[in-house]
Amino acid sequence: MREPGAGDRDRRPRGTLSAAGRGARVPGAHPHRRRRDRLARPGADLDQERPLRADRTTDDGIEDLLRRHAPQVLGALVRRYGHFDPAEDAVQEALIAAAAQWPEDGVPENPRGWLIRVASRRLTDRLRSDEARRRREETVAALTPADAFVAPPPGEGPTGQGGRAPSEDDTLTLLFLCCHPALTPAAQIALTLRAVGGLTTAEIARAHLVEEATMAQRISRAKRAVRGAEFRRPEPEDRDRRLAAVLQVLYLIFNEGYTATAGPDLHRTDLAREAIRLTRSVRRLLPHEGRVTGLLALMVLTEARTPARTGPDGELIPLDEQDRALWDRTAIAEGTALAEEALTQGPAGDYQLQAAIAALHDEAGRAEDTDWPQILALYELLVHRTPDPAAALGRAVAVAMVHGPRAGLVEVDVLAGASGGHYRLDAVRAHLLERAGDRTAARTAYLAAADGTLSEPEARYLRARADRLAL
């Protein structure tokens, strides 16, 4: 049986991330870094963005800083100006300028304010160049905010300076905008990766195995669909539905990073880490929302197993065979604390229950120490909350571990009859048949599962199990 993922298996939630990761790894480098060397030094006006810190931050530090501030800057511009496309272009120009200037001159004391000022200037310049003088002056006067973003955020400027300052609230608002109900799940994912995750259109296209022009059109259509939408947090009556979409998109992104649906690599580190980073941002803004805390706990606990998931040649190692000494114990401690906190933040939902299951797996020092009766009890609660077939399959595995492989096979057969079959059902059936001693039937099921997956590491693992039974 293949290694479990989110919860206790490599969970594929309903509405899976369609074709994401079909053999392509999303690069981790910031998109503006590659362009920096081809750019001339920005004009003198940018050199006046002072004061600068005396120290020199490394390129990696600047890359992380730009990635962290990019969605906040974009959110600030969209909130104030209301033009998604030109605002995004202006932010890109400001990021490129920063990537060229900061390594040489130092990082500003208020990097976010610097980026907003430069991006605002670029946006207003674009507006001026697009219209006649009279129309231009009227438009700029109407669109320019009163404070013009000249004041630094609270705590980042001299004492006594006031004014409206951008904050990470804009990041959450931008996430809500990217997950607008008018968009399809595929469009929500693409727009989130582009606007909030900081990936280039080319990188997103490679992740979805489509042409860059096709992805550009998809993102453009998504932007048009949300054009005119008010840039604000949803009202309370709409928040739950919108937040659910935000969390589902982040969950889909993480799952695709943790176990790619196709291609030569099992794990796409950059995508998984980006999903965790974005979920941390959401939690900073909604620290008392149990679903958010539960999702972050689930991601952290699942990602903690990564060092033990593959062997020297990239081969898949199932959960019960992993060297648990390689698991990230610091991450497990954080994830367990988050899971416990999530269960105190209102009624237990899907993410909280899955996080609790993941914590039970991660706390077991050996596979045989796993508290399967407690895991089964949690799955019983989970399957009553969600129609997700992956949750039902996880429950079938737990039934087998508590009541024996034959009992688990009965549950798998019921699921197969309801869903029409899936390679993961074949993989679980093969594992349970092997445990039950039916080597011939197990080998057939392993081969069927291998033929059904597009993931090369999974297919190699399943065929290796089949070959071992043929001996």
C-alpha cells in the first residue's frame, strides 16, 4: 500500500488539483531574480527612496522579503485603485526595481512602504500615459488616495507618524478575491498561485502541463471575472463560504506538492512549502478560526514525514516502513500543538479531524505503536461529515488495522462498487490481500494500481511489490 499523506494517506480531496504537476517541478527561485541581470539600473527617482539600511541583505534574504511583501503590496494597490491588471503590472515593476537596487544600496527601513510608493508611482504614470491631459488629470485625481501610501505601517516608522498603512489584512483579502465564487476551482488555483504565491505564468503553466499562452488566457479570464468586485473582506454571512474556498485551494496546492499526481518526482517541495507559507499568513490574520489552525496543523504534521518518504534513488517508502528517526520532530511538536489548539476552537471540522489523525501517526515511535482504534474513531466522525471517497478509503484502512485485513477488504469492495474503481482502491486492496496471504490476487491488484497511476515513483513502487510476490 502506498504511503499515506494528509491524515494517514496521500489524500486526494474532492475536486483534485487537475493535472497539476504532470511531470513539472515549480521552480523555487523568485521570478524577478532571473530578470534582474538583464535590467538597467532604475532611474534616479528610485534612488531617492531613502532611508536605506546600512547592512547588505543577501540575495536569498531579499528574495524571501520580496515574496513575503508582494501580495501585501498588490492587495494595497487593488484595494485603493481597483484595477487588478495594471496594479499587478505596477507591482511587478516595483519588485524588479527592488531586486536590482536593494542588493547594492541596501534594504529600505520600510521595504513594504518603498514597494507601495514605487508601484503607485508606476501605476499613476501608466494612467497618465494612457489618456489625454485633461482626462488624465481627472483620472489621477480621482484614483490617487489621500494618504498616497507615504506613511509606513504601524511600528515601522518614526514615532508620531500616522496615516492609513497597508497590512497583512490585504493578503487575506487578496486570497478571498482570488477564490471568488464566480471562478472555477482551476481558475481560483491559478489566480492564487499568480497573485498571492508569486509564481510566474510560465511556472503555473508547467505545473498544469499546458502552454504558457493557454495559462495566460486562463488567468486573464479569471481577472476579468473579478473585475469590479469590491476589494474588501466578505461580509459575515458570506465569509464562511468564501473562507472554505480559500482553505480548499490551499489544501489542493499542498496535496499536489506533497504527492505530485504525475511525473518523475514524488514530492514538489516548493509547492508544498508555498501552501504552508500562505496558510500561516491566513492564520496570522484569523488566529482563532479552527479550520485555519487545523489545516495548518495537518500540513505541518504531514510535511514532517518528508525526509523519510523516499530512498536514495527517489523510490517511495510507505509509512509503515519509514525510518521515523528521520522525521522532523520540531515540526511534529508544532503540528501537534496546533492540532490540539484547533480542537478547542469550535466544533471539530474536516481539517481538525484530519490533523488529529496525522498527529496520532506522527506521535507513534514505531508503526506497531500507532493507535489505530483512536484513528478509526476519528475516521468514523470524518466520514459522517464529508462524502469524500478518500476519507472513506482511509477509514477502510483503519478498519483493516483494527479488525483484520478481511474486514478491510469488505469495506474496499463497497467503495469500489460505489465509485467505479480507482488506482488507490487497487493499491489498498493489494496491500490488504497481501496481508491476508492471497499473494496471487495481491499481485494482480498491485499491477492494476501501477497501470492506473501517472506518478512514476508510485508506479515503480507498486510494480516492485508485485514483482516481489512473483518470486
